[in-house]
Amino acid sequence: MKLAEARKDQYRKLAHEQGYRSRAAFKLKELNHSYRIIGPGFYVLDLGCAPGGWTQIAVKLAGNQGKVMGVDLSYVEEIPGAYIIRESISDEHVADDILGYFRRKVNAVICDLSPQVSGNWSVDHAQQVSLNYDCTKIMDKVLARKGNAVFKIFDGEFSLEFKEYVKKKFVRVGITKPKASRQQSSELYYVCLGFNG
Ligand SMILES: C[S@@+](CC[C@H](N)C(=O)[O-])C[C@H]1O[C@@H](n2cnc3c(N)ncnc32)[C@H](O)[C@@H]1O
């Protein structure tokens, strides 16, 4: 078994042992350890949340005083401490639903979206980046000044343009690949701190 495969298995096993719905949970855990995207008492919006690994981590990090909401096209089994809606993040009215739930702006928006991959890399990359632009439309309406965000990005020809786009909105943008992310996958995470509002 190759090292990357062994690592993938190791995170899957850990997720199972620790009761997380996905290996992805460890990506957010690691990102938060390095960048403190979410802190206690934070209001957190999780876009593309199914099956719910990130949501579970967000609930833990935000604690009793925090509030977490997830949005996904797919059904997500209930997660104690989180409110989940089944919607497309590309729907115009979703931002209103989000503000209706939180009743104020949120402190962090976390986006781990993937389209249904077709196998045609250029198409999948373009669609994934387009989903991230849709997330920024919601983010612009719901993220509080000085808030944080994270975006998964399928790295490719449109990544740089997206990076420049978010750079204008935040004090600091870091690009990283957590250990729990498969080495051979093209995904990167853009961690954005200090929303200009
Ligand atoms: C990699 S999964 C997210 C994993 C999640 N962060 C976790 O830890 O369990 C990507 C998700 O994006 C969702 N997605 C894709 N397009 C979407 C859209 N337009 N609106 C809402 N969710 C979408 C998919 O349904 C899928 O569940």
C-alpha cells in the first residue's frame, strides 16, 4: 500500500473510532489548529456540509455559546447542536434563510463544496470554482466584519483568479493542504482571515 493510501485509511479509521461522519473532519480540525478560523462562541455557517464531519467539528469548536448551521443539496442526518437545511447554495433565497436562523451576521463561513465530478477535469474544476463564487455571494451578505472563511478549491487554471478575488475581501489569505487531504488530490484550502466587511 502506498503511503498516501495508508494515510487515507488511517484517517478513515480514526473518523470511525472518534464518531466523525467523514475523514474530512480531520482537515478542518487541522486547519483550525493552524489558523484559528473558529473559536468558542462563534456563529458558523457550513456550506456543502454533507455528511457532516465539518459540522461536527464546528459544533465542538464553537461550544455552548456558539451556533452552527449547515447547508447541502443532500440529506444530512441530524447533528446535535447544529441546524441543517437541504438547499442549493446557489439559490438566491438561501442567504435570507441563514440570516433568519442566526439573527445576526456570522463569525465564520466554511466551504468544502464539490460538484458531482464528471471525470472531465477542466469541467469539474470550473464548476467547483463557480460554486466557490456562489459561496462568496452568500458570504458577502452574512459574514461579520473581521470574520473568517475557508474555501476548498480544486486547483487549476481559475484558482489564481479566485485567490485574487478573495484577497481583496480579507486582511490575510493563506493557501494550505492539510495532511488529511490525499496527496494525489488537487484540492487546496484557502484560509481567509479578517473579513473587510
Ligand atoms: C466533500 S462534500 C463535503 C464534506 C463535508 N465537509 C464533511 O466534512 O462531511 C461536498 C458537498 O458539497 C455539496 N454540494 C455540491 N454542490 C452543492 C450546492 N450547489 N449546494 C449545496 N451543496 C452542494 C455536495 O452535496 C457534497 O455533500
